[in-house]
Amino acid sequence: MIFYFSGCGNSKHMAETIAAGLNDTLTFIPEAAREGHYDYTLAEGERLGFVFPIYSWAPPRLVLDFVKKLQLKAKPDYLYFACTCGDNCGLTEKVFRKAVEEKGWSLSACFSVQMPETYIGMAGFKLDSEKNAQLKIDRADDLLMRNIPRLIDKECFSEMVKGSLPWLKTYLVNPGFNKYATDDSKYYVDLKKCTSCGRCMDVCPVQNIKMPQGEPVWLGHCIMCMACYHQCRSNAIQYGKATVGKGQYYFGKTLR
Ligand SMILES: Cc1cc2nc3c(=O)[nH]c(=O)nc-3n(C[C@H](O)[C@H](O)[C@H](O)COP(=O)(O)O)c2cc1C
């Protein structure tokens, strides 16, 4: 059983690849949470996996909230997570390990995979070049091919890219990010470009966009996955001045 979250497709690609390798099932965390579906039964010996992107050097809050509410009939005998990041993950392993240990479970394996960058909501953050993005995807696929057999064998391992100053990033920067940098009032739409197609509303994993008058309105519970920005076909959405001229990225789609 694999629970996953993905805003821009990188982690979805990883979750689908792992699920194919393990012949396992996938559940999209925001959908399960929306339906209030937190009770699951694992078959004997079944692996429990989580796949998600790194948001400010930690798992997204939505993922941690889901783990907190998740109810299993029995303790999983092999629990792992796999995460995607643009660069590095800080002390994500420590945060996730604590979350599962609070449930009485234990973490058996974890690894991080570098994938194309998706966060461009602040000055100084930019997307990878098309060449670099493809290089990251190719390397990620190689790493997955090495690690999937380890998951099949239920190997215990940890292969995380922590980066520099991991404690500072995870325990000081992350809480600040969650508090101040997920403010969706900075999103706006260029009405000359917007075609009212509704794609931004459809791709928002947490249903934070409505279109009462044919243009998107953000409702205040954004998780900053940036799916609305990256997936707008006419590039009509911006986040303050931070995103202007930075292009778009979605897994498998050409960069613009
Ligand atoms: C809000 C946000 C915060 C991010 N923070 C980090 C980070 O701390 N470290 C990092 O290496 N990448 C970071 N990234 C990049 C993503 O982790 C990376 O691009 C990931 O593969 C996106 O996965 P997705 O396409 O499944 O959403 C961040 C992306 C977003 C949207």
C-alpha cells in the first residue's frame, strides 16, 4: 500500500514507478483526506510506503497530518518513505521517523531523489534549465531502479541528501515557511491571458480555488504546491512578483 502526494508530478512519477516495481496500489493522500478515509487494513507482510515532495526541508504538512490520522489494524512490518526534492531534504528523516514512532510504528527504509525544482515563490528561487531537469529525471530513474529491489527485499536503509545546516533548515526555516510563505493572497491572474478554462481549479489538490465569476479566487488554505501556477496553459497565474518571467514546469511537460 502506497500513500502519495505530488503537486507537480515528480513524486507522482516516483510513486507510480515504485508501485509498478512492487506491484502495489496507490492512494492519493489529498483525496483520501478529503473523503475522511483514514482506516486501512494491510495484508500480512504487506509493505507500507509513503511518497512525497520535500517542502522547506520537511514533509508537507498535509502528509504529516495524514500520518497522524491514519489508522491501521496491525503494526506494519516494513514501512518506508521515498521523497523527491530539488536539492536536499534537511532532517526530513528525523521528522518522519518521529511521526511514525508516535503511532507505535517504526521506519525501515527511506531515500531521497533529486528531481526538477518546482518552488519559485520567492526571489532567488528559479526552475532548472530544461537540460538539467532532464538530467535529474534520468538520474532519478536510475536511482529508483537500484532502490526498488531493496524495497522488494525489505532491506533496512537510509539514503537521504540532507544538505548543509540541516537542523536550522528543518527546525527553524520550515516552521517560518509554513507560517508566512503559504499565503495565497499573493496569487493573482492576468485577466488578459486567463481563458477561464478552470484547469487551475481542477489541478489544485486541496480544492483551494473556486471560480465564482469565471476567474480563479484562492480560498486561504493553500499548501503552496504551485500546481495552479505551473499547470496554467496560458501562463496567466503569478505569485506576487516572485514568479514573473520564471517559466513553468510539470513532470513530463516541456518547460516554457
Ligand atoms: C513549497 C515548496 C517547497 C520546497 N522546498 C524544497 C526544499 O526544502 N528542498 C528541496 O530540495 N526542494 C524543495 N522544493 C522542490 C520540490 O521538493 C521538488 O521539486 C519536488 O520534486 C516536487 O515534487 P512534486 O512535483 O511531486 O510536487 C520545494 C517545492 C515546493 C513547491
